[in-house]
Amino acid sequence: MRPPCRPLPADGRFLQAVGPTPLVPVRLEEDGPTIWCKLEFLNPSGSTKDRIARYMLEKAWRLGELCPGGEVIEASSGSTSIALALACAQMGLRFTAVMPEGVTGERVLTIRAYGGEVELVARDAGVRGAVARAEELARERKAFAPRQFENPDNAEAHRVWTGQEILSQVPGGLVHGVVSGVGTGGTVVGLYQAFAEAGCPVTPFVAKPIAGLGCDLECCSFSPRVPGVVDGISKLYREADMPGRVELDVSDELAMCTARALIRRGFPVGPSSGLNYAAAVEASKRLGPGAQVVTVFPDRMERYFSTELIQPRLSARGAA
Ligand code: PMP
């Protein structure tokens, strides 16, 4: 039988630094809509994944699935691993991240700096290969596997936490559209549930980065990718009940250019924030004047110094 709720280790108090983050109105084009943007890159590890890392680990700790000195193993293309590495460092746990080859050096170095281990699987094996290897390792070493792609606590963290923050920040507590790219889907599913349960007439919009759709802005002569947003992996997203969900295609060039425009406005974001913002502009047009559309800026630009986000002359192949 599992022991009853246990207090977190003393250092777990630092985890309290996650959220609340500001929700700010952002309008990039003079004649464009205003989008409500949640500045999740301000969390301690630099991304929204601090929320799910803290939520999943605290729950496992309380249930007795994690003990002092225990080990956590997770497959992630980056942000979740970095957030887990930081949380494990604070909780006195060991951490191993399994990632496909080709992720940016910044990510690997950050995890190692927090004392985590990194195991790389072949680039061709992709996130799916990383998930399979993480399962194998967790079984072998009897480690705790958060399994972000299927763990309901991932979406739950956004439903009971990020979503409630937004409802208290957006004018009138009213949200008409919520927009996000999908990696695990935890963000869009959890936020949609929070807003729907609060009685908002909300439509969920899913932003899909499409290679090579084109963009007429001058900086976009290549086809960059948007790390963190992956298609078809997440069981959590596949099985989520989101009536009226709308998918919005956004060229990865437009996502990248929009991220650069946001950076020039003083928001130090990564590519997926550009994707989310560009899709939110389209969502706002579809919903019409007066609609309050909310999106998330998931992570920080410093994670992409070696990529074409910051060095536009690099080819997409050199990016994470
Ligand atoms: N942006 C970035 C930078 C990410 O790392 C992720 C998740 N891996 C996402 C967006 C997508 O968020 P979610 O997993 O909640 O769908």
C-alpha cells in the first residue's frame, strides 16, 4: 500500500517560484487585432513546462511514487527536460532526459548544468524513439517516468493553474478563443477545459506549423522548423474532448518571422510563440471584432541562439 501524503523535501519550496506570469495585450500590426499573451517564458527554467514538471513531480511525491534520492526519466525534445532537470535539482532527485540527436546544444548543456544526464537516440528515431527508450530505461532502473504525452496531470496543471490565472487576468474573465501549437497538447487541452468550465463561449484553435507554405516577408527565404510542436505523438491530445476544435495552418516561415517581430518588440521568445501569435491573429479574424483571444508564449529566445531564429542565415537543417 502507498504511504499517505508526504511533505515535499525542504528544497521543494523553491518550486513555488513557478507562476503567476503576466497576461499582456499584444498588437504587432497597427490594423491587426490585440491578442492576450501569457508570458510563460518568465518561469524559472524559461518555459511553461515548469508548471507541468512541478505538478507531475509533486503529485508523484505525495503519492509515494518518488522518494528522496529517487530518479526521474523522461523523453522530451527540450523544454520539459529542462524544466524537470531544474525541479529535480531542487528536490534532490536524479534526472535523465532522452532526446533525439539534433536538439540544440543549448538544451543539452542546460540539462547537464543542472546535474541531469542526457541520452540521445538516433535523429531518425525522433520523439517516438525517445519515448520508447525512456520507457525501457525507466523499467530497467525502476525510475519514475512522468510520461508527459499521456499523463493527465499535464493538462490538469494548465486547467487548475495556468487557466485560472488567465481567467483572473483577462478583462471580465471572458475568453472567446484559445490558441496553441500542440506538442503534448497539455496547454491547449487544459486551458480549453478551464475556460469552458468557467462558462466562456470558447473555441479551441490548434496552430499547425507547415513547412514551405511561404511568407512574403523578406527574412523568410528558408523553411525553419518550430521545436516543441510535434504532430501525432500525443495520446493525451488524441483522446481529449474538445468540441469545435479548429486547426489553423501556419507556414513555419511566418512563425519564425513573427517570433522575430515579437523579439524586436521586447518579448524574448522562441519560435513556438511566433507560431501561436500568428495563429491567434487568424483566430481573432475568424471570431470577429470584440473577441478576446488568448495565447501562450511558451519559451525564451536564449534557447535558440545557435539557430536561424537569431541567425537568419543558418539553414533550417542546423536548427533544433
Ligand atoms: N512550445 C514549446 C517550446 C514546447 O517545448 C512545447 C512542448 N514540448 C510546446 C510549445 C507545446 O506545448 P504542449 O506540450 O503543452 O502542447
